[in-house]
Amino acid sequence: MIHIKNLHKHFNQGTPNEVYALRDISLHIKPGEFVTIIGTNGSGKSTLLNAVAGTFLPDAGTIEIAGKDVTRLRDFRRARHIARVFQNPFTGTAPDMSIAENLHMAYLRDKNILPRMGLNAERLTSYREEIEQLEMQLEDRLDTLIGTLSGGQRQALTLLMSVITRPEVLLLDEHTAALDPKSAAQVIKLTRKFIARDNLTAFMVTHSMQQALELGDRTIMMHRGQIIDTITQQEKQRLTVDDLLDKFAELRKTERLTDDMLQQLRREYV
């Protein structure tokens, strides 16, 4: 479903602020596969998601989605195939529109028609049934402005909006990081449910080691713009959160050793 080959991306190239964000990334995600991504801060996790979404164009390499080369396509030209949920619960919805109107706009996003905001009884019934799945008592509040809802309610609705048209690819960028524990648990429950129900191909960035172990068919670990490890489902079942934390500690230790060696070389030869 997603095939990434030899992907490279620099930001601010040729300046003192240059960042080598993605370094020769190659990755294949099969149809219906759920992959989670973990990594150190600045490792390239969200940058990789942005590359798939088309937020920027890569310097080199290719990206294919469902057999189509989308490498040079901008994000709005990929939107028919890709849905995304961001970390901020207030991103991706129109706060001054009602719950029903937001869902209707999401429903129309892949239709070859001009958006019409007329909501008939059939569509309202359908949206009410969809919202019942959220278990947040919102199904009888379709006229409520979405901007008045809590962060957890809004993120659950954003997730529902993202899957309402059964996208080919679902991108989740730390979509529970800004939520309280109870809301985060509910959104994760819904994430599992929707991905399994629709057999979605999903790619999820997380800082939660627990989520990395419990969710997905495999987990990839990134560091300094590279994929440095792939943890299979079988391996995840044998690991603990402490095991993953130890991996990060070893990375930081290696970084410190490398930095110390560079400083010593500078002292000796510069």
C-alpha cells in the first residue's frame, strides 16, 4: 500500500540551520497493516508522516501509495486517498460549524460533487449512528457547535471524520498526546476499532512506549532521520516498556560517546 524508497529530506539546506531530517528511508507497509513509529525527539517521526501526506516534497527518493507514484504530488492532491489526525484536538475541524455539519463535510471530501450543506433525514440518521460508536453521549447533540466540545470529544469526532469515507491510508500523528488519560484511552479504543473494522492501512507516531507495544502489527524506531530498528509483533509480545526505554538510553549513551569523541578530536587536531 505504501512503498517508500531511498527518501531524503533536508531543511534549510546550505545554511547554519540545516537539518538532515530524513536519511535514505526505505519502508514498505502492506495493505491493512498498522505500523507505529517511535523515536527520540527530532528523529524524523512526524517528518516521515508529513512526507507521506505530501506536506513537503522530498529531495530524493520515491513514495508510492496503492501502486501510484505520489512523490511529486502536493498534499491536496493526495487527500482523496489519505486521512490524517493531528496531535492538536482543534486541528481538522471547523469550530463554528455543528457536529453534523463537520461530519457532512468529511463525508463529501472524496465525492466528485460540489459541497452541499443540505442535511436530509437519511444523512442525519446515519451520522447519529456513527456518533453512537464514540460512547460519548453526543448522538443527540448533532446541532452542537464542535468548538464548544472538550478536547477528548473533539478528537474522537476528528477520528470519526477521518475514517467516515474509508480512506486508503490513515495517518495518526501523536493523536492522543494532548488528551487527559481517560480521553486518550477512549480515543485509542476507537482507533483500534475503526482500523480493524475497515481493515485500514495505518501509520501512527507515538511517544507512548505502552502504545508502541500494544498497538500495531510492528513498530519502527527512528533516530537522526533513519530507521534504526523494526520490532515485529512477536518481538513486541516479549518486550516491556522498560525494554524500550533501555533502547533509548543506549541511543543517548552512544550519542554522548560520539559527541565526546568529536570534541576530543577537535581539541587534538583543530
